[in-house]
Amino acid sequence: MSPFISRSTANPKLKTAQTTKEMSETTGTTHSTENVLTRTTESNLSTAETKTSPHSNSSEICTDNDCNGFSSVFNSSSRTCQCHCQNFTVGAKCLFGDNYTDVTPGVNQSLPTLNINIIIIINKTFNDSLKNSTSSLYQYYSNIIIKQLTDICKPVAEANFQGVEIIQFMKGSIRAESIVKYEYHNNQSDIDFLNNVVTGQLNKTLHSNLSSLITKALNASTTLDYLNYSEPIKDVSELKPYLMCSISFLGYTKEVIHANTTNGTVRCVGSCARGYSCSGHGQCENRQTGPVCRCFAKTFQFYSGAHCEILERSTGFYAVVFGVTGAALLLLIIIILSIIVCKKNLQLKTLQVSNKQRRWFTLEEDRFNFYNTDLSTKATSEDVIHGRFGRYDFRRSNAESSESLHGRFTSKDPC
């Protein structure tokens, strides 16, 4: 028997290309079929029960999809249809979610960034066209500054680098304000790297190289006037408001895994992983409607209830109990009857022996003769108390007569 009470085994059905062709001829429409081969990465994907005929064409397609919105694919080796689950869903019909799933940026949101505000003074006369972001002069200065800042800032943390933006050009010679952005990733070690390593390296590189690079590009002397960093994200838990679960099942929450370590990260955790109780008598499953306990079942008992907290006995259990009890009682009755019969037989034998010992003798048999012995003398009072001893003569007795007389004790000669 399965260790669980029940589980749906419905699977996508197969339809051969030949059947499709027959349907096309009937309906007057055309259908294109192809042999679908795929490699599924789902570890516990069970194969469909519906199989094609061994004589069917080599080209099959899966129809009547019942894979929770996901596609079903045909496995040519097993000749069965299998659900191709994605997005952290598992099971034969993609009905269950993994305990731990990834997070993605929220709708119309992006992860926070480390912003570095930079102001450079270019020793040239300010032109009012620099106030217009569409002017050619604005674009000229912008492109040069963006290129120089990108060449300096991107190699420091290329995976996090988001780009450079020109905020504005201001008077005072030409004061160019810009922002360099680095995105925080969902990992505590990455956050620490941006806050400690990147800022330190940029501070040193910008002060030593930026002015000379822009001076050469613009053919004008430049000075780094201002460098400031935005308030950083210090802990990975601060990223929660910017993230959402990648799976749309109920019961998932954003949690920090490996908190207070450099490996800390935010992930979506299902109710089963957070300790949804099945009382130790079932398996918790994350479903679209929330966590569900799939209760264990054995041959003679099973569990039920929302948390598998109710123990119930099957009819087979009671059949076995009554059967064993009945057999034990029958055996006990047989043993008791056997003992009674044995006792009766023993008493009967004892009675028969007792009757033989108590049988009546004839008068002649009751008469004692002491011929051929030395006990012919009259017994004294002392002999009555202590008994008498004598000797019997076999030879003399046998010589007297070949026939025994009634009431006389005769013994055969042992010799």
C-alpha cells in the first residue's frame, strides 16, 4: 500500500501524429506535428501513466494538458508525457512549490543603489546652452565626463555598476554634477564589498586620476570639487521591501537565510519550511492555496485532519483483531477439552486397576496353604508384630503333583 492516503495520478494524454492527421482530414484543417524531445530537471517528476502503442508513429504530441499551466513534453525513451515544471514548482502535475524559492525585484521597482555624487569644476566660461540637456554643447560635455567616469568606476565593481548620470551643469566656471550608481545585490557579502572596498578604492582613484583624465579630454584644467556617498544599505534584510517572491503560491514569506553571516540572503520560504505542523504523521506540501498535509497511511491505520492529528483504524485492522481473538479462543477451548479428556482416560484406567485389585476370591482361593515351606508351625505373638520369614521349596512342591489344586499356591521352577 502507498505510504499516503491518496495522490492524484492523472497525467497528460498522448495522441499520435496519425490520429492528428485523421482529425485534420475530418475537420478540414491542417495540423503540424513534431517529435518533442526535452530534458527535464525536476528530480521527483513522475512519469505519466498513459502510454502510446508500441506500433505508433515515432512522432507524438501531448494534448489535454493538465500541468497547472505549464507545458507537457513527450519523452521518447519512456514513451510517456511529462509535465515540464518551472519556476520552483514540482510534482507530477506541477502542483507543489519548493520550500525555498528565489526573489525578484518588485513590480515597477529596482534594487537600491549606492550613489556617489561627484562635482567637477571645468575651467571654462559657462554657456547658457549647458542648461538645455538637448543642446549639442550639453551633449558634448556630458559624453566626455560620462566616458571618463565609466572608465574609472566600472572596473572597480563591474557586476554592480549601473552607469553614470549627468545631473546638471552650473555656473562658477563650469561646475558639472554627476552621479555614479552601483546596485546592491541580494547578498550580505556583496553589500559589505560595496560599502567598504568599492568606496575606498573610488575615493583614492577619483582624487588622483579624474582631474587629469578630464583635463586631457576637454583640453581644459579641471578640479574635483565634491565627492559624497549616499546613505548605504548595511544589512541584507533592508532589501525586503524591494523584493517579491518568484512563485505566486500562498503562504510564502520573504526571509533572510543565514542571517548575521556573510552568506546572508533574502529568499522566499514556504510554510512547510517554516514549521507547518503535520504532527509527524504526514508530509507538508506547498500548494497554490497554501500548505496542505498529505497524511501517511499504513495497512491497518491512517491519519486524517488538517494536521494529520487524527488516528483512524481501517476495517482490515478490526478484521485481524477479531480473527486473532477468535483463533486464540478456539485454541484455548481445544486445550481445555484435551485436558478434560486426558483426565477422564486416566481416571478410567485407575478405576479398572482398582477393580482388579479388589476382586472377590473363592473360599478355596482364600485358604492359605503352607505346604513345602518351613512356616508350618504356629505363629507366635512376636511373629505377628515383626512378621515371619520362611523358605519355599520349589523341587518338593513340583514333585508332589503335576496339577495344581484349588486354593494352593504353586510356583514354577525357575530352573
